[in-house]
Amino acid sequence: MKQPEIETEIPLIEEILGSWQTALMADYQGYKNHVYRMLHFCFALHECRGDEREKLIIAACFHDLGIWPEGSVDYLPPSMALAKNYLEKRGRVDWEQEVLLMIDMHHKLRPYTDPRFPLVEIFRQADLVDVSFGKIGKGIPKPFIEQVKAVFPNAGFHQRLLQLAWQHFKKNPFNPIPMMKW
């Protein structure tokens, strides 16, 4: 597995998330760092070029973004709506199915196996690496995971997710984790 170079600034991430800085408020840096960590794990799992890279960046920026407008962990539909709107405005409706699948399936418990969309499984695995704090490495070398985590610290992101999950659980004890899929 080729270890990618760590990129501390990816212009498309800065463009997309920069427009959300006010809405994300104190959660902005934590979410942005999560996006950067996740993408670096994607790039470690699969050498991406051109369109693949851009699709992953767009999906990563929007994959959890629906949390903030909704204030909820039931965020997949609003995250997908935000991504769809972005793709339509950019004239990339041809990417819609794959990008929305990456968002919708990123918490799937079992592997995503549709061979038409291999980026969906790469994206799912990369998010799992990050959400597990690197404990589940998916073959990515531990030193690389630690280096990425050092460059892009958690900044309270996972703590915020736990707070939102607890709030959701208190209101919806029979649907505690709506973003998970089998």
C-alpha cells in the first residue's frame, strides 16, 4: 500500500467547508479535520486521480454536514440533499449516484459490494478508520494513521457526535443510531 503525501490544504475542501464555517461555529475545525483525515485514509486505501479524487472530496465534505442544519444524528438524508444541490449547481449530476451512495453507505456495517461503485467501499472503510481512532486500520500502516491524526487533530469532533447521539437516544430510544445500515 503506497503511503500518500499528507496535504494540509486541499482547495476544494477549503471552498466547500469555508462556506459552512459560520453554520458549524465551534464544530468547524473538528469537522474539517475529520474530512481531511478521512480523505487521507481514502487516498491510502486507493490511489486516486482526477474525477475519483474530486468525487471523494465532495462526498467527504458533505457526508456528515447534515448534522448541523438538523441538529441531529439522523443526518444522512439532509447530508445527501446538500451534496445533491452542490452537484447540480456545479453541473455534476452525472456523479450524483456515486457521491450520494458514498454518503448514504458510509456507516454500513457490512462491505459495500456493487462493483460499479468501488469508491463507496473505500469511503466506508476510510470513515471506519477515523471513527475507530485508527484502531481498525484496514491495512493502512499505523505510523501513517498516527501522522494524519497528529496533523489533523480531533478537535472535539467525536465528542460532539457522542453528545448529539445521546440527545437523539433520549428522544428516540427505539431508533438510537438511524445513520447505521446493515
